[in-house]
Amino acid sequence: MIKTKDLTKRYGRTTAVDGVALDVREGDRYGLLGPNGSGKTTLVRMLLGLVFATRGEIEVLGLPVPRRVREVLPSIGALVEGPGAYPNLSGRTNLALFDAAGPGGRRRDRRARIGQALERVGLAGIDRRPVRAYSLGMRQRLGLAAALLRPPRLLILDEPTNGLDPRGIREIRDLLVELNRDGATVFLSSHLLSEIDAFCSRVGVMDRGRLVVQDDLDRLRTPTGRVTLGTPTPERVVALLDGRVEHRAGETLTVRHDDPGALNAELVAAGVTVTAIAAQRRTLEEVVLAATTGSSDRVDAAVEAGR
Amino acid sequence: MIRVELAKLFRRPRTYVIAGLLCVLPLIVAIFLATTRIPPPPGQGGAFLSAVLSNGALYPAAAMALVLPVFLPVSVAVLAGDAVAGEASAGTLRYLLVRPVSRSRLLVAKLISLIVFVLFAILAVLVTSYLTGITLFGAVTSSAGVALPPDVTSLSGVTISPAGLALRLLGTVAYIVISMVGVAAIALFLSTVTDSALGAAMGALAVLVTSQVLVTLDAAAAIRPYLPTRYWLAWIDFFREPVLWRDIERGAGIQLVYLVVLLGAAWANFLTKDVAT
């Protein structure tokens, strides 16, 4: 779906995106994670032909970008760095203008398509008020509706839940899951770990312009070689396992052990009641912290703050 | 895309505000003239202004002479400066481009919508000033037609038929549109360079003011024929008998050169530009 090779973008002396090899496969729910200023937005803009790469190759839906980007874009729904709309016009008029601006999309069913898109994003009841009067969350939903005007094969969404409240975030996530189930590949970028963790099947992590991690979420969250277990008699477990207990918090213990099943059998054989047992996995946060160097909006002395 | 641009143009209140302001200036001048009946001495003040006292039907021509040197170019520069830069800073440019709209088509659509705006504004001024002239000064309509004012024709007593007057007005409108397209091209080019609509408009106005100053400067006589504003008032030659084509042709030619060069520059710049806003 999306493949880049050695993709690099320089602005003067700063390198915004540095040698990125992105690989998004058909049907993926790909989450691009990275702090603000790590190059996510520049990368997204290059995928859409808005910003031209200094070096490297991009292939989207099998076609080279930016050379044949105009053949690619009609199958893409995009939200780039916040929604954009004409503030003096109503939401419906905005969608109608954007729809009329591009090729394809018959005029006759425009109203119906706009109504459908608005309904999907939860704006079916908007009136003739101008966009100027919309809240940030409403504008975000309107931007999403614009991305859904033609059924997209690929959704490229930059920070799609910006400005939404928790319920709104949940609604949008459900909508994206539904679209993905219907066959759309979703590529979204975010600086919020929780959002990526809850939605994505595949994760890329950007740090100072470089793609430092790219893998399936399940694979990233490898077992740590520890087991957390709950028991009403922690003292007996500590005595029994003799030194393998690393951490104890009330009735929850962290034990150094590779196989929760074997551990369970061992404990039960010794007559210990086990109320909960599971292999401990790395959290996404740990993965990200291990892969990234530091907060990019931090400016330390004598360290050039890269974009 | 052109339809979309026109929809945006005519759905924005500012289009009507600017056209309204353009109509108000001739109205104010007319009110002063009508109440005091003090004509500017022949050869000074706006063209046609002394003639309208005797014939209100000429007031549209006088209104053009009032609006053209400053007011109309300023409004064209403001709108053209906003054309691309305004979309960029509002965040709508990137959504148009991913729709996708080709960058060349977007530029052409912007230029066409600017031409339509100029036509709209000129027609508004012509209609309102004609009504103003008729009501405030009265029209001297004889079957022989309208007498051209002596300060313009240098021959008093030449009359042209109403059809002839209409034809000459049409030529005037066309010439002014061409002149304003030159202004639009300057501002449109700057609008693709900067993301600040205000900056682009200011830049275009700076070019025009510089040109106006140099036109009056004898030391700059060598470059005078190539200045964008040099032939702006050549449309007055449409009201001479016979029509004096020399300046009109030169003026139109220069504006076309400016248009081609600057639009080409705007196109080349916009096509390779990173849209990072």
C-alpha cells in the first residue's frame, strides 16, 4: 500500500525526515507514533505529494509519488495536520465545494454522498451555521467527512482525534475500525500512545526524522520473561519460589519465569491458590521509550534541536 | 474548479463590500460636483469631470477615471494576493490539492475568478455611476448622440451616436480588464511565493507605486514605456475622434507581456513548491 525507500527531506540545514523506509501493507491499521516535531507530518505530506522529497522513493497504491500522485489521490482519504475549511460557509457547502473541486464523483448524487459522510462522522444534524462557529471537535469531524466523500481504499490521517473529547475519540476509533473491516487500509499518525495502542495492528515509531521501530504490535510487545500472578497467600509463594520473586505489591507478585503454565502447575501442586496469572509483556510505552532518544521539543544547551 | 472558485468569490461578503466601496467614491465626487457646480479647470482633475456637468451620461467614463488609478488596482492586488496565500494560511490549499486539483488548474481558476471580479466591479461602477450621472446632472440626449467633451477630444462639438458610445465603453472595459489582469498577475505570483496574503498584496502595491512614481520622473524616461502603469489611462483615447489606437495597443501589449512572464513565474514556482502549511 505504502512503501518508501530512503525517504529524506531537508529544509535548509535541518533534516526533517531522514532515510525512512516505511512499509504499510494492505489491510493494515498502521500507527505512526512519535513526539511532536519528529517528522510525522512532513512524512505524511510527502506521501500525498504536498511536499517534495529531497531524496528517496515513494510508492503509494503501487504507483510512484509524486510523479503519478494524481492517479493515486482519488482513492485516498486524507486529513493533514488539522482540518481546513472556508470559515464563512456552512459545513455542507464546504463539502460540496471540495467535492466539486476534484475529479470524479457525480454531481447528481453529491447531496446524498455528503449526507452519508456527515452521518458517518456524527454530524448528520448540522445546520446552516458557518464553520466559523464550529468547535474544534466539529471541525475535525468535518475534515474526516471530507476524507470519506468517496469510499477510500487508503486513509491517511494525521492526528485524527485532535480536539475531540474521550467519547468523540472512541466514536472515531469505532468508525475507523468499521472502515478497516470494510477493506480500507488505515494509516494514522499520532503522538498519543493510548490511541495507537487501542487501534493499530502495526506500529512505526519516528524519532528525530528517523523511523526507529516498525513492526507488528504483537511482536513488539514481547514477553519480558516475567510472570505476574495474584494469590491470597503471597508469603507462601515467596517461600516456595525462593528468590525468583522480583517484586511484591500486596497480593500481586512479579516472578522471573518464562512459562506461566508451568509456574501455575508448580504452584497448584504445592497447594497454593492462584487467583490470576499472566505473562508480563512490554508496554508500547516501554518500546517507544527504549527506541527514542529524548523529547524533541526539549532544547538542551549545545545540542542542536532537530525538527 | 472554475465553478468552485466563482462560488467562493460570490459567496464571500468581502466581494460585495469592495465593489460597494468602488461605487461609493464616484458617488461622493458626484454629490460634491452637483451641489457646488464648481468644475475642475479643463486639463486638470479627473478626465471628463468638467464635461459631466453639462452631460450626466458621460459620468461612467469619469467614474472609471476616478476609480482606475488607485482604488481598483488596490482591490485587485488585495484579492489576488489572498488567492493562494490565503488558502494556504486557512489550511484549505492542502485539501484542494489532495482532492486532487492540479496546481496549474488551480492557478488558472484563480486568475479567471479575478478577471470575473474585475468585470463585476467595473460593471457595478458603470451602472451606479450612470444612474448617478443621470439623476444628478441630467442627460443631454439628442438624436444626434452624445457630444464628446472638448478637454478630451481637443475638438469641440464632435458627437458620437449612443451605439458608438456603448462600443467605446465596451472597449474601455476590455482595456481596463487587461490592465488589471497585469496587476493580478503580479500579486498572484507573489501569493505563490509567500504564505502571507498581506505580504503578497503589499508587494504588488509596492511595484505599482514605484511604477507610478517612475512614470512621472523624467530621469527614468528610458524605461518609461515598459512600466506596468505607463499606459493605464490610455483608455481615454477611446473617446477621441477618431479613436487613437497607438497607446491602447502598446498598453495592451505590455500588460500581456507582464501577464505571460509573471504567470509563468507563478506557475513554475507553485508547481515545485512544498505546501507545508
